[in-house]
Amino acid sequence: MTGGNEDLQTIRLEILKRLSTRERQQRNVRSMLKHYLLLDEQLQQSRRPRSISMNSEQLNGSANDQLARMKEEMANVYRLKSKNDQDLIDANRKLTDSEARFNLVQSQRDKLRKEVDEMTEKMRVLEEELADLKEKNLAISTERIALVATCTYLTEKKTQLENERFQMLNKIRELQEKSAELMNAEITLQEERAQLRIREQIARATADLNLGDERASATFGTSPDTDEFMMTDVLPSEVKFKMTVHDGEVNDVEWMSDDMFATAGSDAKVCIWRVSPNKTDATKVSTLTGCLGSANRLDYDNQRHVVLASSSDHTCRLWNVDSQRLLSTFSGHTDKVSSARLFQTHNVISGSTDRTIKQWDISSIRCLRSYLVGSTVFDIVARCGVSQSSFISSHFDKKVRFWDARSSDPTYSLELGQKVSSLDVSLDGLQILASSRDDTLSVIDVRNYGIIHLYSAEQYKTSCDTTRAIFSSTGEYVLAGSSNSSVYIWNTKTTKLEKVVKTAREDAHQIMSLSWNPSGRGLLACDRQKTCTLWR
């Protein structure tokens, strides 16, 4: 704005200077015009008639001279007038340009003054906002200091509570270990007594073999006309029946007694079946409902008559077979429960595709412990090894993990050639059968974690990740269903392929699960075609 005022003052001074020059020029012109008018008047007077005198020639001569001088002066006056007129025109034009520039500068000055006023108002508003923000920042800083102090106090309190919790957990763990040791000692003693009774019965039966089938049957508590009990497993030779048991795929089958079995299907049902006396068909006894997703794996306790099923609805459920009543629902997994087993006396152990294993208390339906595995759990087995607190799991990462329920980490991990789809426990609990997706079966000693035998065949192909391989009832054979709808049977000790049992139908689907009758005769197989087949 200071520069604009200086330019305006300069323009004013220039205009005043030019007006003064113009005034001086016009004053000279007026003087010349005055002389011109005077001369013109004298010329007019000289043209009037005069008397001729002697001296007229002289007077005429002097008048002519004077007239010539006046004409010359008039010419000079006209030249000056023309020049002054041109100067006046130039001055007017410059004055007009100066006035236009002056108006432009004045309008710019007004615009700039308006912008300055706006900027001043904005600056005032920003200063007020800045002052408000400073006040808020001060309040936030004060509140942050208070929160930091509160957080520090709560952190210290949390640390103290965690220390107390760890101490309590250690005490609880010590008490549980003592209780488990006492329970294990009692269970071991009971097992030794049971083994002793079995040895005595076997010795008596062996001594009486030459006395005939009747005495042998009486020794083992069976009727004389029954030919089902055999000291060895009998390889199946023919299909007795093939029937539809579910509305969807049949995922698992489990013998409950010599003439009853249970099936689990993708229709979210568990069905109980009774085989007819002539073994040619089976009738449905009951249907256990409650699952909201596919029933995947079954486990049965013949002492308590309860069936446990794992489900794709992230739960596992326990039913009483006699009353068909749902006893417990164990929920806590975040994905499909692939396998669940009755564990110890009052517990359930379950494995899921959410990469965790959970131990449940049946009476309180509470999760006692979660084991973080880090790999999808395909199958899980219990009642294996010397200790009753042991269980084994198979996984997507090709590993078989051996666990002690009292520890959160596996005691040992054994890696096979491919992901391990299923596990089964031998009769004595000292060996497990592992089926892997590299089309092989492995028998593993649970005492030293060593692989005892491997089983394979040229045409044998593992069906899928949920295919189940099993021991026969006495452990004499190992069996597995193949993707070509056949059952392959190997001799456990010699690893020789003893037999391949083919399905009665050429369009049968791949076999999902197998179960060998406890009597030693009768093989059940379920497949993806909603059917269950009995071989004898």
C-alpha cells in the first residue's frame, strides 16, 4: 500500500507540472493573438480612403514593409499555434492515460485493501482457534498424565495378580499331579490284575482246547451253539449285506457289541443299528440327534453305554445309548472338531481343525486344558501306553504327537512321509497304527516312538484326509480302505498283504471308515455313497 501511495503522488505532481507548462504556453499564444488582432485593426484602418499627399509613396512603402513583417510574424504565430495545439493534444492524451492508470491503481488498491481485511479476519479466527487448541492440548496432557499413572498402577496390580495366579496354578498342578499319580497307580494295579485274570483264562482255555468247543465256550461265558467267538481273527470272505444308513455320506462306523453298531453321517445324525441273527441285514434301533453339522468321528464306552461324536458345528456331544438322551455338549473350538475320544474316567479329549486340542470334564462340561498344536488335528486316540494320562494325535504337518495330559507340550513328535489321516490303538495299548497320505500304514511302538512295520500295496491309495485304518480285534491284521472301493488287509507281523476285499458293487464310492467286530468275525465299512457294508 505504501508503494501505491507513492505512485499516486508522483502522478499528481506530473499532472500539475504539465498543467503549469500548458498555462505558460497558452499565455504566449494569447499575447501573440492580441498582437495579431492589433495589427489586423491597423491594416483595416490603412485600407480606408485617404487623401493623396506628396508623401503617399513613402507611406505606402513603409506600410508594405510593415505589412510584410507582420505577415512573417503571423506565420510564426501560426506555426507556434500549431505546435502548441499538438502539444496540447499530446498532453490531453497523456492526461487521459494517466487518469486511466490512476483509476486502475485505485481499484487494485481497493481490492488489496479488501483482501487485507479478509486476511486480517482469518488471522484473528486462526489465533482464536490456536488459543482454543492450546487449552485443549493442556487439558489432554493433564488427562494423559493421569491415565499413565492409572495404567502404571493397574499394570502393577495385574502383575501382582498374575504372580498370585501362577502360584495358585502351581499349587493346583501339584495337587493334580499327586492325584493323577495316585489314580495312575490304582489304574496300573487294576490293569495288572485284569491282565493276570486274562492270562489265567487264556491258560485255562488253551489247556481245555482238546475237550471240544462246548467246554471252550463255557470257559468264556458263551452258549454252546455259538460259533462267533474265535481265538484268532477270521478274514472276511463275502458280503452279507449292503444298506443305506444315512441321507448323506457316512463318515464313521463303530461296533458297540457283537450285533450292534453305530454310524455317523454328514446328515448330522448318529444312528444305532442291530444286526439280524442271520447277519443278512440290520434294523435301526435309535437315532441320536443334536448335532448342527456333520458327525465326523465316534467313540463308544461299553461299560457306561455312552456314545461320543465329534461334529463340524465346532462341538462334540455325548449320548446315553439306552435312554437316547443327550448328556453333554462340549463347545469351545472355533472350527470343525475332527475327532473326540473318551479319556481317563470322567474326561473327553477333542482335536479340531482350529489347530488346538482340548480336554473336557464330563460332569462340569468345562474345558480343563487347551493344547496349542499349531497344525490341523486329523485324529486323536486315548487309552494308549503305560500311563492313563497319555494320548496321541495326528496332524496335517506330517507329525504324530505324543502327549501327557499333565503337560502343555508334547512329549515327543514323530514325522512321517505325508500328513497323517488317522490313528488306531492295538488291544494292549502299546502300539498305534497310523495312516498317512503317502499311501502307507505305520505301526509305531508308543514306548520308544519307533516305527515297527510299514504296510503298502501296489493298488492301495488312501482315499482322503478322513480315511480311517484299523487293527483287527486281536491285532493280528491291519486294515485300510482304498480309493478303489476295496479293503486291504495285511498281516501285522509279516507285513504281507493277506487279502483284498472288493465291494459288491462296481459303482461304490471310496471307503471312509472300518470297524472289526469284537468277536473276530465281521467287518463293517462305510463309504461316501450313504451305505454301510458287512463282510464276514
